[in-house]
Amino acid sequence: MALTPEKKVKNAIVKQLKLFGDSVYYFFPATGGFGRSGVPDIVGCFNGKFWAIECKAGKNTTTALQDRELNAIRNARGEAWVINEENVDAVALMFRKFL
């Protein structure tokens, strides 16, 4: 089965997260109708800092629900990013600022 463009972005992000070994905790929330709508694709903690990443592919943009959740995380002093193919290589750099 071929990977979707968004799955390729997720895989590239995970590859960068693994550079930090066991010091990065992350997971992919599965809402499946029981969770909160708009929750980012990947959430976690690194060096005491909560972060979340919404993955997009191509020219796709966030929905209003996703924007609401990303802003709620930022308002709570967490980090929240939207990552696509164009900025996926910056993930490791963003995490280095937590060191």
C-alpha cells in the first residue's frame, strides 16, 4: 500500500524525533469519534516542554478546529507547529531550542 503524502510527512517527523532518543515522548492521538476534534497529529513532551505538531501535505491548510486546538496549546505556553514537506527538516532545529 502506498503512503499518503501526509503519512510521508509524519514519517519524516518521527525520523527527526528519534534523533533525540528516549528523551522525547510522543504519540499519535486517535480520536475515532471519542476524542476531541482538531487535536494535532503528534503530541509529546521534551525536556519539560509540551509540544504538538499538525501534519499537512502539499497546499493543505489547517481547519478551524485545528486552529482552535493549536492556539489553545500556545495559550497554555506549549509549542504548536504546522509541518509540511517544505519545513519538515526544521523539526530537529525546533527541538534543539528546548535543550
